[in-house]
Amino acid sequence: MEESLIIDYEERLREAMLIGDVNSLDNLINDNLIFVNHFGQILTKEADLEAHRSGVLSFTDIKILDQKVILLENSAVTVTRAALKGLFGIEPIEDEMCYSRVWQMNGDKLTIVSGHCSSVQKYFFIKVTG
């Protein structure tokens, strides 16, 4: 497995999320997915797909800001920082998030088996003079 393959699959995922392509998402996500969102909720594949299928979650822009790939024997771990714009229900989304994903190769099929998402907090440091 090569890093370029994983980056290609991450881009397929980004594009599918951006246009709400549930069929592509279905092919990219393992049936046994465990995903922990930024609220700490554990989601299944079906819950993830339903958010896109129903339109509850929709994106207007997803920009990759940074991405790291760790290759393992039949899998890879990615850590991706992204700027997101869109809607969750009627609430606007304009956030920077960090995703970690585990991609696993089964035969000739590469899918996400696990993932986690965290909100990137902006910290401001104030210089104290005295």
C-alpha cells in the first residue's frame, strides 16, 4: 500500500462528503464503522450515511489544511485537519476540525473502519508585562 493511494481515497471521501454522494460514502465506509464525533457520540455507518442522505448534514466547502499518513501492513492511519463550511440542520457550520481515520484493505477494497473528529480550538496567548 502506498501513501498516494490513501491520499486518493481521502480525496474521494472529501468529494463525496461535499456533494452528499451517499453511494460513494457507502463504498468508502466499512459496514462495522465506529466513528466518534466531536460531541463524543459513537456513530455507526448507517447513522453517518443517514445524516448525509437526509440532508441534515451538508457541506458547501471542505478545505484540507494539513494531512499526515501512517502506513501499516494492510491499513493506514490518517490525521487530517480541515476547514468546513455547511449546515447541520439549520445551524451553520464554519469550523476547523481534525479527523483521524483508520483505513483497512480487505482484498481489493479499502474502507474506513474507525474514525474520530475533534474541534480545533483557537488559543490566544496574552503577553504579560510587568
